[in-house]
Amino acid sequence: MEDGNLDTNKADRAVWLMKSPLIVSDCLQPSSSSIPNGARVAKVIVSIDPLRPDADDSTEFTMELSGNILGNVPKRYSMEMSKDFVPMSVFSESQGKVSVEGKIKNKFDMRPHNDTIADYGRFCRQRTAKSMTKTRQIQMIGSDTPMIPMPGIIHTQEKKKAVVKGSDTKRTRRDRGEMEDILFKLFEHQPNWTLKELVQKTDQPEQFMKNILKDLCVYNNKGANQGSYELKPEYTRTLNDPSAS
């Protein structure tokens, strides 16, 4: 620290690190207009098997979003706990003051609950269809008065040269949620894709695409589809379930 001051009063407090889908992250943002000040945004339900209280897999964590958050967003999610992570602490900064907020005790990966996975798939498809709908607008630019060339001035119009997009052109990242929707749509039409095919199809940076595929897909190391990605079983069941449409 520049001034040598670091508030460590909360350094031993246990905190959780949670990786959640984008739609859940948006719901939990304090700035969300749908969340009244002081209102509870979610609750975590801890279920313990009384016959095996000491077993590692006897405890289940479930998060339920409040019913008034963002309408048709699926409300129930499973939280898979993992203790296999690098020890970390959480820091905050306010008005130049840095504080230790706690030490990460547990890490959770959030996934749609079995009860709501069909609703989650339906929500993703609706969001995909909405993001792919383009609204065309016509806008008048300039004055209604025609432009008359001044005497002695010759006006020429040059054709703009087409810009050829090379393979090394820097690609612009799309929104994470929008890219998930596009990928779900692509896997509806074809179950297996290579990384190169998806990068060309979506025009997204390769590393960004790898990060998304790591969460949504499994990689085939062998077999007829070696070298390709396919959706994880929970997402495949959702896309193939007629009742989810």
C-alpha cells in the first residue's frame, strides 16, 4: 500500500466465491431497477442427508431468486461446491481506503436446477430469437434543399474501396449472454463443431470462444467426433425436449 494502511479487521471472515450464469448475475446487481432498496434478492437452501451427515456429498446447496425479479427468468439453481481452488482473499476499495473483506472458504458453480432446466432452455431460446431480430430504420440526413455546385467547381465522387477483412484483424467481443444464445442456436442445427468453425461462424476472438465453450460444452478427445465440441448433457436434454419449446 502506498500509505501503508490496510484494514484487516475482516481478514478471517469466511466468504463464498460463486460463478453464476449471466442472467443470474444481472438479477443480483444492486443497480437493477427491479430490486427495491433493502429487498432480499435471493435465498440459499442447504439440504443435509441426516443418515450421512459427515459425507462430502451429503450436503446440497440450492439458490432461489426472489419471485419479483425480472419476470420470466428461471428462479431455481443448483450450486455445486468445490474446495479445490487456490486460497484467495477478497479486497475492497472505497475513497482510497483498501480493506480485506474476508477469505474464500468455498467455491460454487451455479447451474440450472433439474426442476427449471426446461424453463432455462426456453428462456435462452427466446433471448436468442430476440437478439437475432434486427430492426431497420430510415433516417433522413441533411437539408431538403438540393445542393447546387458553385460555378467553376467540379464535384467528383470517388468510390470507397472495399475493406478486406484479413484473418489477423482484431475481432470485437460480443456480450457474453448474447454469445451463449448464438451458440445454443448453432448447436440446435449441428451437434458437433470445431473451435475453428465456431470462430469463423461467430467472428469472435478464439480465447473468448474457448472460455465460453469450457462452460457450455465437452471436448471430444477421441472417437468419430474427435477434435470437436458438443453441448453438455444438461443443455442437450433441454434443446431436445419437445415440452421445453
